Amino acid sequence: MNFETIKRNFDRKLWTAPMILKAVEKGIITPEQYTEITTFTYPSTQNDEVKAAKPTKRTNTKRR
């Protein structure tokens, strides 16, 4: 398992942001690589983890 594999799996929607957080916790990738892959800021505390792992809602994505 390496950065390229994790990024490819995230891009293909096989991995989620929380799964990538686990890869950082296990030392497989760095917090900077987490941000590069997900575009989310790496959480600095446990409470931030949930917020960072969820994308913000888009306001102009309503289907007509």
C-alpha cells in the first residue's frame, strides 16, 4: 500500500476520507498527503476528525 494506490482508490470512490485518516494514523501516508488526496484539512484533534472527513454541502447542485 502506498500514496499512489490510496489516491487512485479515493479517486475511484473505493476509499473514503475516514479510511484515508486510518492510513495516516498507521503511518502509511503523511497528513500533508491526506490533504492532497482529499482536499480536506487534516484534523488536529479528535473532534475535528468528523468535520474534516465530510465534504461541505454544495449550494448549487439541485437537479431540475
